[in-house]
Amino acid sequence: MLAWSILTCAQTITPQAEQRAKDIVSKMTLQEKIEYISGYTSFSLRAIPRLGIPEIKLADGPQGIRNHAPKSTLYPSGILSASTWNRELLYKLGQGLGQDAKARGVNILLGPGVNIYRAPLCGRNFEYFGEDPYLTGETAKQYILGVQSEGVIATIKHFAANNQEWSRHHASSDIDERTLQEIYFPAFRKAVQEANVGAVMNSYNLLNGVHATEHKWLNIDVLRNLWGFKGILMSDWTSVYSAVGAANAGLDLEMPKGRFMNLENLLPAIKVGTVTEETINLKVQHILQTLIAYGMLDKEQEDSNIAEDNPFSRQTALELAREGVVLLKNEGNLLPLKGKTAVMGPNANLIPTGGGSGFVTPFSTVSVAQGLKELKKKNLLLLTDDVIYEDIVHEFYTDANRQMKGFKAEYFKNKTLSGQPEVIRTESSVDYDWGYGAPLDGFPTDGFSVRWTACYMPQTDGQLKLHIGGDDGYRLFVNDKHITGDWGNHSYSSREVELPVEGGKEYRFRIEFFDNISSAIIRFNAYSLNEAKLRQGLAKVDNVVFCTGFNSNTEGEGFDRPFALLHQVTVSFDIENTGKMDASEVAQVYVHDVQSSVPRPLKELKGYEKVFLKKGEKKRVSVVLDEDAFSFYDMNQHRFVVEKGDFEILVGPASSQLPLKAMVEL
């Protein structure tokens, strides 16, 4: 019975809806028609009161309603929802999203996202449903049916083959037709033919060398003629690159505004015949007949009987989260946890979400630390980052003289840190969100750059955690060595690295930033690990729950996951002088390739430190192994390579005496 109700609730565009739309189009002026095929505001279509056309609201996104209200239910990420393998629950997900949309007067929901995992680094993979075309299609179908059962138009995206965020305006996904039809198209086809999806969104990327919004074969031959789609084909936000090309390739709606499909470009094109007025008419008809099919010209969309913090939505989100979690293995019957448990890690005190259109501000959350604290009560020890790391920015000085605390800041009226700075001043921290404004009086709102420098000298050996983020480009140098960064035009992203330091040694920090256009944000934080507190805490517990992974600053729209096969491995260990005399010891670090495709030595010396210790003294030593420590010269490729696999790290005072051993997997 449930299956029947699901199958019969899909909206269809009837001949009557088509005719009514044609009648309205016939009453519109050419100017009205051209203005109607682009966004009125970033997330709305313009009203034409004289024709009974209301303003139409659109909203992100796949995991919850991001626009037209400050908060909404935050549903689990797309990949977790797909992991439920539960059609009924996925239908309820759609219903919850539809109800949330109606509570805010939203007509068109910009979801689901169904791009196949062509690359594991794609910044929006969290929004999507995985690498399998059948599971993705079934998941999307129930999502769409649920949304549209509530009288809200769903939008399947991004059509097609949008499999990376890096350089998404310029990258071409080059895929042969069979692969497209068997792998990348099935979810879209099922959405059109089985779920009667109301809207499709074109992608940013080029497909086989042609932008998706200008791809006639994709949008007309396949989507319209082969699959029979009668709904709205819209662009992704700023994914239109020409007026005539997009107009003639089947695009109905340019969002968020008419940068190309506007009066200035289309009126001359119509006049000379490169675009016909009938082409414009058809676009408007597609939009109107879809709205008519959902009754949006005949009733108010907002439903005040539905609470914004909807109990049905909250319960559905909880059910999805519970059912989507997959226990891969319970080795030694570790679960349920017994004895005292420590919870730690960067995500222990927050709810990690993806960034961009998939980001939602929820009404309330319960972090892993909060949940375990309630569950375990006195049997829980918090070793979260705010407990074991100490802020050290207040220990930074403007230069090596260590006379003035803070950072030396140099501001430039260009993006390249060129010439002499316009302003030089001392600042206590690097933490700015200038929004769309200027950083200082007399500076431009866009196209400026800043350099901050400071010195830091730790009292003892230890480990620092350095966090830097920005919109647009940023990079961090320590002792003139590039440590991390994201030097390019992008929305907010962040990087976090660990840096071993030696007591009494000076470290020169340099932070560089530039703003291209739009908002400008730069943040830098530095923390020192309190190793004693960590060791003491771990000695008291039986279990550790470590919360790590990506978040909205490292995985989101507009950028891919930060990733490298190998930067470095830090080997840390203690040396203690148990003798009766002060003495020096040489700690030697060897690497053993457990399984290599070529003959290699049993172990190779790759690092060492000579340490002087007074009798009874103990010191923590760190040796950094870079790629060279694991590589060999490949005669076929004529270069050094690092093979994936296990490597054994061995440490001791001599090659024949290596008591410390650990495994790393590369």
C-alpha cells in the first residue's frame, strides 16, 4: 500500500497546464519574457501581478532549507542517507524537506544532488549519494517523490558529470557516451521518467569540451527529446557563460540573475535572428507550466500550520542518522563501551557539516562529547582540543627583539603584496571578517593584500597546532618555509597542520593574504599541546573515542578536499639517561618497506638526532621523515616514487639495537 501511495503522488505537467502557460506567455511583452528567464533576487523569481504570477522562492539545499529563515532542520549528509538503503525513510526525508520549505514559503528546493563519485576528493561528495548509479537513482527518486508530495518542486542537480569543485568553471569532464548513459545519467533519467522531477539544474563544468548550459545535445536531445522532460532547466549560480549559446541550448532560467540572458544581450540577438522569440516563449512556458502543475499560481505557498522547527522533520533526521550509521566491525566486543572512556579530537565538540549550499544552521545539536557525557556521566573524561591545547598567540612578538607582543601588519592596495605597504601597524591577532567592506579607511573593498609577521620561542620541546583560513587566498610560512595555505580565489576554506618545535629555538611566522572580490576573511590560530595533561588523562581510561574528519571549511562547495599522498611523517619518542653520568646519545631512525615491488635494504637510515642528557634527564625527540625517506628510484619511470603500503619505523641507538617500532600506512 505504501509503494502505491509513493508511486501515485508524483506531480505531472498536463496538457491543460501547458495550454494555460501558453496563454499567459501570449499576454506578456517581450521585455517581460526576457526578464522572467533570470533570477529576480539571488533566490527568487520575479512576480508579474497583472498576470497573476507571484514571486517564487528558491532555497538550498540537499541537507536542509538554507535560505529564507535563519535556522532549519539539519538532515544527515546525502551519503549517510543513501547508506540507510531504506526507500520509505528516504521518502520521509523528502516529505520533511517539503514541509520545511512550505513553512518558509519556499516553492523550489534546490536538491537532491546526485553526481557520481568519479573522484574521492570532490568537495561536494558529502551531498551526493555515492558511486553506484542504481542506489543513487533509487535514493534520489524517493527523495524527489517525498518533496513533491508536499507541493514543493524538487531540483535534481548537477547535470551533468560535475565531479570536482576545483576549477569547476573551466574543467571539462571528458566521458564517452556509453559511460554517460550507464554511469552518470541513470539517476537523472530516473528522476525525470519515474519521479517526474519538476526542475533540473545544469552544472558548472564543461562536458566533452562544451559548457553544460550551452550543451544542446545534453539539454535538448537527451533531457527534452529522449527523456521527455517538460519542467524547468535552470543554471547553477553563475554557471552561464554566453547569452546566445545558453539560449539556443535549452536553458530556461539563468540564476542568480541575468548576467547573460538579459535585455541587453537578447534583444539584439532576436533582432538579427540568432535567437528567436519562440525560443524565449518556450523557456517562459516551461517555467510557468511547472508552477501551474503544482498550483503555485493559485494558492499561497507558505503554510503557517507547519512549525519551522518541525517535529516530523526532527524525528526523520534522527531516524536517518541512526539507520545510516554502519558498524563495520566490533573487534573484541569493544561496543558497547565498558569502563572509563576519553573523548577527544577536533570534531568532538562540534557537529561537522559540509560547506556551501549543503550547509545548514540547525536549531540545536548534540555533539559526540555532549552525548557521551550524558550517557557515560562520571565514566567519561573530556580530552577535547579545548582541554589539551593551549592558545599561544599571546606569546607572539613582532620581531626577534621580543619587545612588543603581537604581529607586524603590512597592508597593500593591490592583490600581490607588491611595492611598499600603505599602512604598517602592530596587531594583537590575525582574526578579521571584513565582509564586503574595506580593511582600513582609504582602502578598496576588493583587491587588497596583507602580510603579518611575528616571532615565537617555545620554552620547551613540543607540538604546535596551527590553524589558518581565509576568503580569498592565504598561506603560512615558518622560518621562510611554506607550511600550508590555499592561495587562490575561493570561498572560505581552512587548513590545519601540526609543527614540532624545540625549546629555546626561534620560529619566524609569516602570514600572507589577498582579497579578490566579494567577502574578505582571514583567521590564524596557534596552539601548544599540553602533552603532560594528555598523557595523564589517557593513563586513566580504558577506551578512547577519537572524533576527526572533514568539516565545512575543508569540504564544501567551490573547493575540493585538501589532500596529498604524503607530506611527512613525524616520529616522536622519549630518550632518558638512566646512567650515573651526563652523556650524549644518538637516536637513529630507520625505515623498512614491508612489501616492495623492487629489492630494497632490510632497513635504511633516514633520520637521527644527537641529544645531550644530564643523568636522570628525559627529553622528547621528534624526527620528521619526508617523502625521500620512503621513496626509491624507479628505472622505468626515471624518477623517485613512493609505493602505497605499510612501512615499519624503527628507532634506537644503533642499527643492531632498535627497540622502538611502529607501523605507518602510506
